[in-house]
Amino acid sequence: MSDPLEIQIDLWRAHLEAHPGVAAADVDELEDHLRGHIEALSAAGLSDDEAFLVAVKRLGSQRDIAREFARENSRRLWKQLVLGEEGSRSSGVPGGRASVWVALAFAAAGGLLMRLPLWLSPEGVDTTYALFLGPLLLTAVVGYLLWRHRPGAGVTATALAGMAAAAALAGVYAPAASDDALVTTALHVPVLAWLLAMLAYAGTRWRETDGRMDAVRFTGEWVIYMVLLGLGGGVLMGIVALACQAAGLDASTFVFEWMLPLGAGGAAVVAAWLVEAKQSVIENMAPVLARVFTPLFAVAFAILLVVVLASGDIAGLSRDLLLVCNVILIIAIGLVLYNLTARESDGGPTWFDRVQLALVAGALALDAVALVNVVIRIGDGGWTLNRVVILGLNLLLLVNLAVTASLLVRLNRAAPGAAHRLERWQTGMLPAYGAWALVVVAVLPAVFAS
Amino acid sequence: MDIPKDLVAASAAPMVLSILSEGDSYGYAILGRVRELSDGELDWTEGLLYPLLHRLERIGHIESRWGQSETGRRRKYYALTSDGRAALATHVSQWRTVAAALENAWGRMEFGGPVSLA
């Protein structure tokens, strides 16, 4: 194996593999290509050495190739930024150091925003705080993303006005609304805020499947960072409380009225900054998390199905069980959506895709049972706000799950382009979620106001 | 002749689909075929071809499998799918329309001097 040509090709391989965004399979393919060049040149009378040099030269600079591959492979904005996107794009985005300070400034703004309700009502906040949680937490994040990506006036105005409108809608109905409306609104306003944050991230690419997928990936990784920061923050608050207790002071006001809102608001922006700045860390973690939790949830589904069937009365589920069903269905859709973002673009179906299909099939069965129950409840007791909300949600989930299941069957049969179809379907559903959330927040409370 | 980048980019996908409609092929051979079909006027870079192949595969117009070359090397072969065949048909009618319109326009034009359309 001391063939000098082989050694040179190995070196060339190792060098190309070191570039981010170039997978091992890509290098295999290019190696075959390089050897094709070398063979043709050798046949034309060049020595091994000469042929290698000319072939490498023909293949073009590794940097250029790596960038082209990264652009297609990863479809990730950050890699293009890291690799030095040419031209106008990079000039608008300030460099690393500046962006840290701006992120911290937005984080401070986010913290102050989270505490704003406490200043406005000094006697203490009640459950209505939950109504505004989404906009309070995410407005600074949206602001930071808009500053970072500069998506143009249309998207900027839509995202900011949308956020203000979501908060206003929550505020309009809150005082007059029933307790039920309070809960449904508090659950659906964050959905609107989440979609607006994705719009701010995707910018003008929000119409494209890839752009939406990037945004979904961003929010998924943002959640992972939020959980990690939240754990650290919780420990910090505990230690502060303990230290104050030891010193004979009551720290609860400080911890809950200052540390918690300021910390949470700040962490939201810092998490958004971390997703982009420390991307490669989470990029390795998200697929692992997906692979750990998808099988676990599939098992949880099976157990829940058994519980539902064992209850004997499939058409008469208790209200609590029905709610559990819905929560777990939403988790199923979330898993499918976020698993897509962690999926390797090349390669055929794996065991993991079969587990996903099992998960979705179980969810579909559960959703059918839930729907039957909701319809029976409506038949027995008439229309109420809660029942309409649950019915709409279940119908939305049923359509989504049915199409997802059929696409996963195609994926498992290795049908060409099936993964892309699934991405298009899942990201195409996002506006539908927004539309339904808007109906729940803006229309239904008025309809059911007694 | 120097073909502008935009024109090369626009014609790249129909070109690859057309070549694969002749039969399964692999990267190096596809580049050779492009040169052959264009009498050496089109010289694609690898940085253009491979990402394009991967994109077409992702959207399901072509599919790939690992096989072996004549010398026993690992080689990735690409084949047209039925979606790809349909996409190619669309490309063909679009390009024919454009080409026919240009031909019509040039048919009535006088190209004096060194410029000849022959």
C-alpha cells in the first residue's frame, strides 16, 4: 500500500472531509470522479504524479466544492455564513463580536418586557399573565431575529404588527371572557407567537419549504437551549433562595418577581443567539434526542391505547383522558416535524422511519377515538367553547396524521423524493395551525360569550 | 464561446434529466456527456454537477444507488424516476417554446457583418 498515488488520494480525501457540510458519501463520490480524471489522463500518457495534479486542479478548489456541497446538503443558513457567503448577504450581517453585544441588548430588553406586567400592576399579577406569555417571551426574540437577518420591510412589519396584534387580542377578550376562554386563549396565543418567530427567522424564504424547515429547526433547537438554560437558572434561583434563608432573609420576592421574569426573558434571546452561534453543538444533539424519544413515545402511545381500550367504554372517555390524548397527539406531530429537521438528507429508510410510522399509526387510531368522543359529547351536551376547540384541533390533527402516515409508508418503501414531500406537507400545515389558533383567539370567545 | 453563468444554471437540470433519460449514469460520465453533446462548448464544474444531482434526488426526480465501476471501485449511479420523466417533459416543452420564439425572431432579422446564425 505504499503506492504514492494512493497516499496522495488519501491525503486529498482527508482534507476534503475536514470541510463542514461535506459528508463522507459525498467524498466517496468525488473520489470516484477524481480517479476517473486520473485514469483518463494516465491513458493520455501522463505519469501518476502529473495525472493526480492535473485531476485535482480540474476538480477545482476544495473550498469552492465544499461550499457548493454545504449549500445543497445542509440547506442551513449558518453553514453558508460560516463558509463565507459571498457578496451582499454577509455585508449586511455584522460580525461575531458585535452580534454578541446586540444579542445581550435584546436579551436585556426581553427581560424587562417579561417583567413589564409586574410594574403595571404593583399589587401582583394573576392568571391573566399567562395570556400574554407568548408575546412577552418572544417579542424580543423576534426583534433580535429581524435585526440579525434583515428580511425586508414587509416581513419586519408583519412580524412586529402580528406580535402586537396577538397581545392585543389576548387583552381584548381576557377581562370579559369566561374561564374557559381564558384557558383556550392562553393556550393558543403562544402558537401565534411561535409562528411569528418562525416568520422572523425565515424572512423572505417563508414561502419555500426549505425556508420553513430551517425555521422549524431553529425553534426546535431554541427549545433545547431554553430547557438547558432553564435548568441552570432553576439551580441558580434555588441557591440564591437557600443562601438568603441561611442569612435570615426572605428571598421569594426577589427570586420570583425579579430573577424569574428577567432571567426567562433574557434566556429566550440568548437561546436564539446560541442556536446560531453554537450551531454545531445542538446539531449533534437534536438527532440523538429524536432517536431516543421517538421510540419512547411510541411505547407511551401503545400504553395509552391499551388504557383507552381497557376502559371498556371507547365512546365514553373521561374528560381528563381526552385531554391527555390531545396533548400526546400534539407531541406526536411535534416529534414528526422535528425528526424531519434532524433527518439525514441522503440514505434510504431506516428502522427509525418504521418507528415513526408506528408512532403515527398509533396517533391516528387515538385521534379517531378522541374524535368519536368529542362528537358524542357535542351530541349529548351541545356546543361549548371547549368542545369546539377540541373538535377543530382533532380534525386538524386527523388530516395531518392521515397524510403523514401515507407519506411515511412511501418513505419506508424508499419512494424517490418521499422525504421532501413529507417536509412540504408538514411545513405547509404551519399556516393552517396559525389560522386555527387565530380563530380560537379572535372569533370563538365572541361566539360563545353568553 | 463563453456561455453566461445564468444560462448554464437554467439549462443544467433539463440537461441532467435528458442525459439520464438515455440510461443510468454517474457523475464523471455525465460531465463527459455534457461536453460531448455541446461539442465541448459547455464545460461544467464538479461544484455545479454534484449538488445539482443531490438536489434532483432530494425532490425525487432522480434516484441513486451505489454500484461498482468496471475496475471494482465504489461508484454512485443515478437513474431517472417517473417524476423526473414528467419534469423532463415539462422542461422540453418550455425550452422548445423559448427556442422557437427566438428562432422566429431571428428569422426576420438581418445579421450583416461577421455575426452569422448558420
